[in-house]
Amino acid sequence: MTDLPTFIAGLPKVELHVHHVGSASPRIVAELAARHEGRSPVPADPEALADYFAFRDFAHFIEVYLSVVDLIRDADDVWLLTHEVARELARQQVRYAELTVTPYSHVHRGIPAPAFCEAIEDARKRAEADFGIALRWCFDIPGEAGLPAAEQTLRIALDERPDGLISFGLGGPEIGVPRPQFKPYFDQARAAGLRSVPHAGETTGPETIWDALRELGAERIGHGISAALDPELMTHLAERRIPLEVCPTSNVRTRAVASLDEHPLPQLIEAGVPVSINSDDPPMFGTTLNDEYAVAARLLGIGPEGVAALARDAVAAAFLAPAEAARISAEIDAYQASAAR
């Protein structure tokens, strides 16, 4: 039997909660910072980024995140970032990823929407050819920018409608950003065929998740860990098979959870809530998707068989065509059988 770290490293996976800019490797962040030296607080030294990415709380994380967004100045930067994110995911045997992209943040900083969408699409197609990974997009509203950002995000999604776009989301701070105000924008996105995947219940309580379900028609919930505080909500999620996109290390690094040992993942699993394991903003949080699977294995007390089951659960939660979901699941089965020999 293969040891667990080696098993995780080779396991075919999908990633459903990973942010575009938040996945920029230290090398890429440092390269972009060097291009814009003197105009950004972001260090151009990869070694200094670990200290820069030490977050006091969620608000500080958002502040640092937006400073990295400021480094993306043109379509070439967008292309480079997207291709490099795909490269890193493919190294971890990720076969399919739904990348959360915030077009408003880039268009607001001067990149035209058509150029932005053309850059991510070209990088997506090149990455599939270069690395064998399929990328899809979730265009999300930066909640801290309010309804004008919601309106522009919707317009970009519907007017540009890049081929890889499959879902509509809501990110940023939860405190002081009520979910129900975004209902009209989610209604229009859903009417146009996009799936609903808002963040909720990361730094706020279960009511935020209920709002995402009732008002935004959420089909998956980004984070959603405060559901563990509400048995009725956990039952609702379990019975309706509404998955949570769980990112353990992220929750600790943003101080949403005090420590990994206090993470509610085991309670959610025990209650039958569908979950997928994800990395969120991996270089910023000093983690990888492989690391997150190892964390989940420790928290749940599982070995290779249980880890493979988590990988299958992520496939089931993905917005994949049935044939493609069956193909990746079969690859996981074959890998598990081979590793057991």
C-alpha cells in the first residue's frame, strides 16, 4: 500500500474553490511586483512574501489580496497568471478546476472586459493543451464593492459570455454585506443558465447560508462552515445534497476558525453534508490542494480509501457533464486499485 502523502500526490482530483489572483505563486507575484516596483506595497522578493501574507484577520486578508490584484495591469498579466495557475494545479494531478474569477476588479482597474475575457479564454485553451487540465470560470461579485460591482459583473458575464463560464458567485467580506441584496443579479444569471455558487457562512453564522439558499438559489456554498452550528441547516444540506466547498487552512489563516483541530469538517461529514476539499488562495495561505487533502485526512482519521472517497465527492459536486464526471471518477478508481497493490 502506498503511503498517504504519496497517495494524495498522485490522486486525480478536481478543485472547486480556488481563486484566480489568490492562486498566483510567489514567483509570479514577485515578478509582477518587480514590474511595478515603487507603485505597490507587495514585495518583489519571493522570500519576503511569506511575511507579507501573514494575515491578522479577514479584513487584513482582503486588503492584502487587493494589493495583489493591483499588480494585474494588462491582458498579458492576466494570461500569464491564468496559465501559471493551471500549471500548478496540473502538477497536483488536478484534472478539472472551477476557478473563481473577479472580472470587476480588473475592469475597474482599466483592463477592458473583452480583453480580459479573451486573455483568460486563450490561457484556458493553452493550458488544456499544455497540461491536460480543464478550467472553467465562476465570475464572482466582490461583495465589498456593492451593487455597482454586481451590476458590472453580471453585464460582463452576459455580454461577453466566455466559453468557459459556467457559474456566478459572490465573494469578499460577509460581515456588513447581506446576501439578499444580490438576489436580482443572481436571478438574471441563473435565468441565463449560470449556476449559483455564493460564498456564505465563513465568517458569519448560519443565517447567511440560509440567505444564500433562499435568496440566491445557491447550488453549492463557498465555505459554509458555520452550518455546523445549525442542525436543521445541516439536515437541509444533507437531504438536498447541496455541497459545501471546504477550505480548512484558509479558515485558520483568515481567523474564521481558531485552529485546525477546531475545524468543523468532522461534524459536517458526520451529519451527511456533502463537501469538497479545496485550497482557496493556496500560495497566500501557504498551502496546496494536496496539503488540504492531508489536513482533511488527519481531521477525519481516514486513509487512502477515505481520501479517494473525498476526491469522488468533489467530482460529484462539480458542474461537469456526466460523461466527464464518469471519466474522472473511473480514473480515481483505477488509481486507488493500483495503489493498493
